[in-house]
Amino acid sequence: LAALIETTVLPEIPIAGATADLVLTVAIVATLMFGAEDGIIAAFAGGLMVDLLIPGRPLGAATVSLLLVIGVAALVARLLGSNRRWAAVMLTILLTGLYHIVLSLVLVLTEGAPLDIQPATVLVAAFMNGIVAFLLAPVFGAIEHRFGSVDRTEW
């Protein structure tokens, strides 16, 4: 759903030339709230869908970029304590720049696209992603609280 919205609706309403990266944000928040496995699955499936929905995009460009960035998020998640909601927001803002750099490099290497990284656009996208992460983190926390594993004493 995030990939579909990211590739169809959001390009129609850019803010200062930037749009939110919903798949990236969902994958980072899932990594911090649910664990690395769920974040990697979200990044792989979402990246594959983004690649399939954008015409002319090499298959795997967004997927590889997302997986590399989620690897960094998983490393940071291992260092964090129990309060991960604010960390998800901050990490989303910080890793948006890395994602745009990695995706641009992958597109340069795979399809010969020009290296086009505009810092102002990346900064606007980072703050939009931070707002989305701020809204998603409590929802994912409630899902984890309701359906997450319960630690029980072995009898």
C-alpha cells in the first residue's frame, strides 16, 4: 500500500519539489518497533513494488537501496533501549539523506542516469518522512502491544 501511494498519489502533490518516501519510512519504523526481520521484509517487498510501479526503473534499484539503509537502521536498533518511538522519527530523518544518495548512485551505475542530488529537496523529504514516522510509530507501537509476543515464564 505504501509503495502504491508513493508512486501514484504523492508525485502529484510535491512540496518544494520533494515527496515523502513512504516505503522507506514504513521500513525504518518497522525495523525499530518490530525488529530487523520485519523491517527487511518491508524494505524488500516495498522496494520491489516501487521498482515495478515506476516505468523504466531498473528492477532492484530501490530494493537494494532500501535494504542497505535498513541494514544501518537495524544496527542502530540493536544499540537502542526500549523507547524506540522517538528514535524511529529521528533515524528516519537522518537516513533519508543516505537513502537518496544510495538510490542515486545505484541509478547512475545501472542505467547511466546523471547524479542528481539536490540538498534542499532531500531536506524537505527528510522532514516529511519524519512527520510520517511520527504518525506511524504510535500505530506500530499499538500493533506491537496488541499482537506482539508475550514473555511468559517457562513451567
